[in-house]
Amino acid sequence: MGTPLKVLFVEDSEVDAELTLAELERGGFVPSSHQVQTYSEMSEALDNESWDVIICDYRMPQFTAEEALNTLKSSGLDLPFIITSGAVTAEDVVALLKQGAHDFMDKGALARLVPAIEREIREAKIRHRKRIAEQRVKVLSQAVEQSPVSIVITDDKGVIEYVNPRFEQSMGYSSEQAIGEPLWFTFQDEQSVKALSRMWSSGISDQEWRGEFSSKSKSGQLIWEYVNISPLSEDGKSVSHYLAIKEDITVRRSYEEQLLRQAHYDDLTGLANRVLLMDRLNLAIEAAKSNGDNVAVLGIDLDHFKNVNDSLGHSIGDTMLKEAAERLSCCVRGGDTLARMGGDEFVVIIPELKSVQDVHRVAEKILHQFVNPFSIFGRDYFVTASVGIALYPEDGANPHLLLRNADLAMYKAKDHGRNRYHFFTEDINTALLDRLELEANLRYAVIRDQLHLHFQPIVNLTSGKTIGFEALVRWRQRDDTLRLPGEFIPLAEEVGIIQEIDSWVLANALMQVSNVLPESAQTVRLALNISPKQLEVKGYAEFVRTKLNEYAVSPEQVELEITERVLMEDTPVTAENLEQLCAMGVRLSIDDFGTGYSSLGYLQKYPFTTLKIDRGFVSNIKNSESAKRLIETIVRLAQGLGMVVVAEGVETQEEHDFLREAGCDYAQGYMLGKPAPLTLLKGLLEKAPAVREQE
């Protein structure tokens, strides 16, 4: 048989009440319940029926937990009052606990509900016994001996004359040791001791007095007590004694402190969290306004920490973060604040800053802390830090702006090579605003029809004839200038709109070839750069097939240029798209060969037909013999694999002649033809033989 339990729900959700009842039944109770939502309903329920426990939602449309708690107090009943909620701040919970609520439960995690109710019912019974004892102690002193709380009787000066057995048990002092001492001899809070001492020396009133105190037992254990002091008089005359009832509230205070700590400190490192950081930064700024000092904010990010988490796991990452926090703690003064913002981001606040040189010294200390490796489980891991610095008031007048500018400066430090610090400058802000404007405009470039295609001739080095073109996208600005791909394609990849641009380039390039060169549409080669992001889109190969059919261009004439990074990542979707493109006859070209992770294994994985030599190698032909030997090696390698070679960036006769003598098949560059609209380049194909003949 289960334990009967009468539950009064102050709750507006029947579902939540039913879930709670189910949890009580699983815990061995046989609950019966009634649900109320307003003051009048609750008052009526308390007047007309007895209850074992009240379970109250924190906030309802017509009734709050605080109002319900006050309603219970007004009734004079002492019932366990448990708050439940899905979302409530720690401060609100602590406030209600201080007002008399007994516990708090998260509606999504009711595992503590049954033991909490059992505990509170037990404690309610204890409180009931305590009240009876307090009533009897005023009449019969012998009843004090059985009190479950510590009871102390003093003279009118606050000197102890009697302590009960509970006092001896909880504090460890015998009756003989306590008698003759002042009431507050165990209290630890110096201010409270002084206040009580002054109160007695000046003569306290005949009213009850209460408060919370931290006491120390004889063994050194810290105990929190709720102390109620009542005056005792003889025959209604002047006060002759005082009765102090001391209740152990250590568990409750510990729970409150835990909630407050969780609200202000990081669980992993023990450092201040974002909430406490903002409080401290606000205080530092307010103080700086008054005394004319500066405040420094240092944003710290661990370089490549994500690689540690991804490759070694979060356990190693968490261990490293804790050690990083310890190292950073060695760099700050007593009045500074070190906080963890989340992930591998830390912030230091230096208030009352007298000299910027002090910030330099702190930043250098931080960098020095990461010179030595992190030794974790017998292995060494090297991680550096990048630091961005913003100063109040010149870099921002409010906490949010200072943190934002310190963050921007930190990313500037990363851009400059990491493992360094960088102060915020207005140039950084200007660059950010320019980038934001560029990004905003770029997102509408396709919709506003601002993209244009130029085509650069691809020339046969042996015959000197144009055999095809590479389509190059341009972005027309409001002043009619054109932005080159290098100025906006990386940003397009970063913000996630590169697929839209790539798709536009493919469709428009095929359309122009079909419309401008109808007689050559089946012979001219069309080279197109393709972003690695595009190949990660499932169904991209089918999109290419659809566009080829729409504009009647043969797959064999299209050459998609991809970088070695695609082959390195080699996701299943990428592999599927490449296989389908090859199957339909689309040519594949490896672009900028030699600038990334060059590997014969990558080249052999897919049937590449073309290898492009990066312009960086070509431009060094005049000045470097090693560049010439490298190009010759690349040409022999490609031709040995059955691939044709295209050299990019040919701008001088010397480069042209060397490449031809080295056996390079094709080339493109300003010497051979600058990018231009296709209509202007049409004449270059008049005598060009078919591609099959050239190969």
C-alpha cells in the first residue's frame, strides 16, 4: 500500500498537474489532489480541507507564486510549499525561499520531487513540534530540554545562563563552557556581533528580534542559524531575560549559495560568467567616470582550440580549458576580473587603469602563459592565444561596445598570425562596417542583376589559336566599376551564398555560349570555376545536366575547375556529384595545382582531364630556375597521367616561350587575351579547329 498524500495544486495547467501526480505515484504515494488558480479558490481550499503539501506554479495569468505563498501565510497553516517552473531566474527562486517557500523544482526534471516532499513533510512535523515547544517554553522551562532546536537563555545583558541539549549537540560546547559567555560568542560575522553587542549595551526593546547568522562550532564546522530572540519579563514588568531560539538553516543557505553561484560563475572553470562579468564591467565604468581612470577589456581566444575538441574529444578540451583558466588567473591582479564567456573565449577587465603600459604587460603575460605545452594524460598539446584590447572611454562608453571592440581586435590579432595581441583601432571598425555593407549588397547581387560575365581566351601554345574560354564573374557596383572575384567570392563562401552565384554563372555562361557562338557551341571549350560548397549540395550534378540540355551545350565542352581542397574533404555528397558529372561526360580540371595539398592519389581518384598551373609559378619563370624546373616537372607529371596542362597568368613573351618549350599544352593570361564580354571575343574562334583535333 502506498502512502496517502493530499496535494493542493496552485496550477493553471492540467497536463502539468497530471504529470506531477504520475511522478508521485511512481514514488510510492497514493495522491489525491485539487487544483486552484486564484486567491479566492486557494483560500477556500485551505479553509475547507486539510492538505499535506502545496505544489505551486511560479507564474500564472491571474496568480503568482509569491501571492500564493502570502495566501498560505495568511491562513496560519504550516504546509510544505514547493514551487515548480519551466523558466525562472536563480534570484527569483532565492527570493521566494527567503520568504518561506520550502523548495523549487524544474518542471522538466521532477526526479527530486518525491524525496523533497518526504523531506518537507518530515520538516513540517519538526516545525510543528518546534512551535509547541516554543509555546511551552514560556510557561514550563523543563520543556526546553526536549526542543529539537537550540535554545539559549541569557540575562538582560545578553550573557548566557542556560543552553539546552540541542545547543550542546549542534555547537559542541557543554553547558558549563557556554554559561557566562555572551550570546554571540559563536557568531562569525563581525558586523553582526558588533550590532548585537551595541544593541544590548544600549538596551534593546521588549520586542522580538530575529536574523540569520553564521556560527562556528567547537570543532570548527561552519553552521548557519536562524536566531529568534524574545524578551522575558516577570509579572509584565521590565525585561529580566532573553530567550534565543536558534534553528540550523545550513542546508537552505547552502542551496541558496549554490543557486547564486550557478547564476554568476562558470561550472567548468569556476571563473566569473557573462552575468557577473557585465556587473563588474558596469561597476568599473561607473567608477572610471567618477575618478577619471581608464578601463581595459581584453578578449582572449585560444587559437585552433576547435581542432583539439574535434580531434581529441571534449574531455581533453575541458581539461585544457581548466588549465588555461589557471594560467590566465596568474596574469591578473586582485582587483581585476577574469571571466569565461563560453567555449574557449575568456575576458579580462582591468579597472582603475593608470597607464596603457600596464595593459601591454598583462597581454604579454597572457601570451607567455601559452608558450609551454599543455601536458594532459602524458601527452603535450600546443595551443596559443590571441588577445584583443579595447579601452574605456576612447573605444566605447558602454560594456557591450567595449566587449564588441575587444572581440574585433582579437580577430585582427588572429588575422595577423595569431599568438599576439592587438589594440582596437577605428580602422578595424571602418573595415567591419565596409564588410557589413559589402555583405549586405552581395546578398542582393543576383536579384538585382548586378553580376556580369567576362570570358578569357584559352590559347593552344603550339598553334596559337583560341580553343575556348574561361568564364569569370564580375560584380558591377553602383558607380559602374567592376569587382573582381577575389574581392567578393571568399565572402560569398563565408556567408553562404556562393551556391547561388555559382549556379547563376553556370546558367548564364551556357546561355551566352549558346546564343553568341551557336556555330561553335559543340566545339568551343568552356571552363568554369566551381566552389567546393557547390559540390556539397545534393543533386548539383543533375542541375548541371538540366542546364546543359536547356542550352544545347555538349557535356564534353564544359570543364569544371575544382581545387584540391574538394578532394581533401571528399564528403559522400561531393563524391556522388563528381562521379555523376564524370559519367555524363563533363570534364574535370584541377585548379591552382601545387598551391595546396598536392597528391598523385587525389589526381588518380577521379578522371581529371586538365591540370592548371597556378599563376604564382608562372610569374617566377624569369627570376627562378627552381620555378622553371617545377613547371617542367608538373607538365611531365600531368602528361604522364594523360592530362593536358593549362598555364595561368601568362603576361610576357619569355613566359610564353618557356611554357611552349616545356611542353605545356594551353595557356591564358593578359598577353594572350584579357577577360572581356563574349561578343567581343567571338572573332578569335573563326579559324579555331575542333577541340577533339587539338587533343
